[in-house]
Amino acid sequence: MERMKDAPIADFFTLVNFPANHREGVNAQLRSCVMCGRYCPTSSPRPSGSSTKSHHPNSVAFIPKQNKGLCTECDVAVWVVSSTNLQIKWCKGCKNFRPWAAFGDKGHGTKCVRCRERQREKYALQKEDIKKKRKEKNIV
């Protein structure tokens, strides 16, 4: 598994099952998912002002603008590249497919190990900046 986390992976556009030229929606609010081909709304179906995502099993999948055309059901699935049998998963940090092994112990997480580490470092720096600003505020 360790050697698979950095396995070479094909370009995003060669991995998709339904390329862009086959995705024209019936209206501006619907797009076809690049992986499953289903037509989904292009933004969250939750009411405006709602900050929580529904985890109800019957909730409608949608295609977030930052997902390169993947619906919210396909962006959590593990896919197999048929030519190499490589298991891949969508990383919401990289905004690209990564080998499933790159997700480490959190194989069902939304970000690969590299992105989780980057997020952890960014959070630590933010906390450090907040502490510095509080100290400066107390000194003045």
C-alpha cells in the first residue's frame, strides 16, 4: 500500500467516464456528472442560509462548482482505473483524483494525507498569528 500512494495516475480528463463534450445539460441549473453521467443541480439543493449538509440517504446529489463536474455522490466513491486496476478517489484538497492509498488510514476521508497535513500546518499558523495579535493587543 505504501508504494501505491505515489503511483502515477492519468490526467483527470482521461479518467472521466463522461467527457465534457457529452455533458450538456437541459438547462443552466443541470449538468451531467463526469463519472456517473446523471444530471444534477450545479449548486447545493439546501435552502439559502442553511449551513449544514443533509446526510439523509435520499438527499439529492449536486455538482459543486469547485468539483470539476463530479457530483457529491461520486466525489466520495472509490473508483478503479480499468487499465491498471489502480484504485482512485477524489481529493477535495487537490481537486483531483489521487490513488486511494494516498488517503492513508482515513481511506473514507475527503482529503489525501498531503492535503490534511497542509491543512494542519495552515491551522497551526493561524493559531500562532492569533496568539501574537492577542499579545500585541495586551502590550499596547
